[in-house]
Amino acid sequence: MPTVLTILGTRPEIIKLSPVIPLLDQQFDHILVHSGQHYSYEVDAIFFEELDLPAPAYTLGVGSASHGEQTARILARLEPILLERRPDAVLVQGDTNTTMAGALCAAKLGIPLAHLEAGGRSFNRAMPEEQNRIIVDHIADLLLAADTIAADNLRREGLAEERIRVIGSTAIDAAQRHQARAAQASILEQLELRPGSYLALTVHRAENTMPDILPGMLRAINELAEEHTIVFPIHPRTDAAMQRQGLALSPRVRVCRPLGYLDTLRLVGAARALLTDSGGLQEEAAVLGTPLLIVRNETEWRYLVDAGVAVLIGNSYASILAGAREWLAPPALERLRAAPAPVRAGAAERAVAALADLVSTRRVA
Ligand code: UD1
């Protein structure tokens, strides 16, 4: 049986690989490696429990560090494992430092590399995630793109057609599969919220936690909290940035710890709207039919904006307030809610079939 090694390390990778891992376990001698980039229970272990995933065979324990240090630790700790196990292919997902380091390590050893979520572009090269995406796509042998926009981005960068497959998004598979279980989650009762009575909010992107953006963003949120109930599960990065910058939220904002997957789906699914800068949550909101206001100037999931289920409202004080007031008003909000979401199931199966092709052609070659 051919061997495939998957490396993951952060919350979004765990969620988006969750429908793929059981299929890999069935079809391959599958080795799961966790970089340890995320390590707190609430952004890591809880997802293994809720999504019923097997424990990784190796944990690299890299933890938090600067980008260079974190990447270097993954490279140094993964290389001996790849040398010893010699997988027929390596799979990475997304755009994190774990994705980039895992990809680089495999490519340098000449191991066939597959990238899930290839071709996503914000066209903002200052984002660490954008740098990671570009590097990984250019060294991967199999580019598993979520949609035709992503595939066109790859073609425009000169990447060979035979490497590209449009397979859909595994975040959508995961959300659809867990929607029914999420309906039983108790988060609304715990927070004493009625469905439809509140806005859900998340912010964690590096650029949004910088001192030139975060203060204005929080000021806008504090003002919106005068008009709306806002529930804000706070990411560790944002929490730390607020403390460093001496920023506070109005007591009217309902702040809570990062939530598990099922609670997140329940909270977002019952929200009047979601305001977020998260990539994964944008697709989850689409599956759940929740109007989506993206607090960024660009998105990798442009197909959701094109479909009319999401709008970009920017990340400045003025643009957030103006965008929220425009889009949370009833006719505009109803238009967002009524637009049919372009969600397509089966990405995990298509990803694993493409990976099997990659492995069989490389083995014959
Ligand atoms: C990373 C990814 C991002 C992804 C996000 C999801 C990169 C460049 N970015 O960003 O694409 O959307 O994960 O969460 O890889 N921390 C903890 N506990 C943890 C992990 C982190 O407290 O388990 C804190 C640490 O203070 C750390 C900070 O969060 O310095 C940021 O963590 P890091 O992994 O560097 O980046 P994220 O912002 O989580």
C-alpha cells in the first residue's frame, strides 16, 4: 500500500483536513504529523476530539515563535521523519507556516507534493499567508483548487495545467457533515442568546491586529455594540495584541474564549450576520446561510462575494461602521441571506482520488 504523509498544525488545517483524513486512512498507509504550531487545547486538541480524528503519529512541538524560527523548526524536525518514512507523497493544506514548511521540506527531498486549497489569492503580498500560498503552489506537483477563480490564478502564474484540479472546498464538506450535530451544541444557552438576536464577530488576521488597524477596528465594534448584541470569541493573537496595545472593548461586547467547532457552527448559524476576517468561517457562513460581512479589503473567497452572500466592508473605523450600517439594514441583509450559496459537496473524495492518481503515476515513473 502506498504511503502518504499529511502535515497539519493549526486550527483551520485540522478542520479542513477532517473530511480527508479518514479517507486517507482507508486508502493509504497514512502518516499524520502535527507541527505543534497551535498547541492550546481550545485551538487544537478540542478539534481532534470533536471531529473524531486519530492522534498524530508524530508531534513536532514547534510552538509559537517568529515566522522564521517557527518555519525553521518545522523544517528541521520534519526532515528526519520524511527521510526515515520515505512517503510516496506529502499532503499539505492551506497557507500557514506549517503548510509552507511542510511543503518546502518535501519538495527539497524530491517527494511528490499535493497542496489542498491551491490558488487562493488575496493579492496582498504583505500577508504571511499570501507569501506561503505562492511558495507552496510553485513547488507542488498537484494543485487542488477549490474553484475556477483559484485555478485561473494558478494558470496566470504560469503553473502547468496538468497539475491543476478543481475539486471544491473541504471546509464545506466539514460544515455540511457537522451541521446536524452542531444543532445540539449548547453555546446559545450558555451565553443566553436567542437565535437571530445577535451578530457573531471574529478577528485574528495579522494585519488586523497591528497598531495601525486594531484600535480603529475596536472603536467601530464598540460603537456597533450600542446598536447590536455582538458576540466575540477572541483568538489568542488578538487578545495578546489588545493587551500589548492597551486596548479595551466596551462591556457591551460579549467576549468569550475561542470556541470549539460545533459551538462555532451553532453560534454562526443562528447569528443575524457574521463579521469576520477568517477564511474558513467565510465558507462556513455560506453553508449555514448566514449573511457575511468580511472585515478586510480583499478575500481569497471571491466566489462568495460574486454570488451575493458576502460583502467586503474593509478594516478601518469608518469603513466598518459605514459597511455594517449599510448591510445590516433589513433590505440589504435580506438580500445577502436570500442569495443562493454556491456550495458543492464532495471535495474530500475528489482530493483523495487526485492524490491516488499522483501516487500511482509517480510510482510507475
Ligand atoms: C495562524 C495562521 C493563519 C490561520 C490561523 C488560525 C500562519 C502564518 N498563520 O495564525 O493562517 O488562519 O493560524 O488560527 O501560519 N497562540 C496561543 N495558543 C496557540 C497558538 C497560538 O496562545 O495554540 C498565540 C501565541 O501567542 C502566538 C499567536 O497566538 O504567538 C499567533 O499564533 P500563530 O500560530 O503564529 O499565528 P495565528 O495568528 O494563529
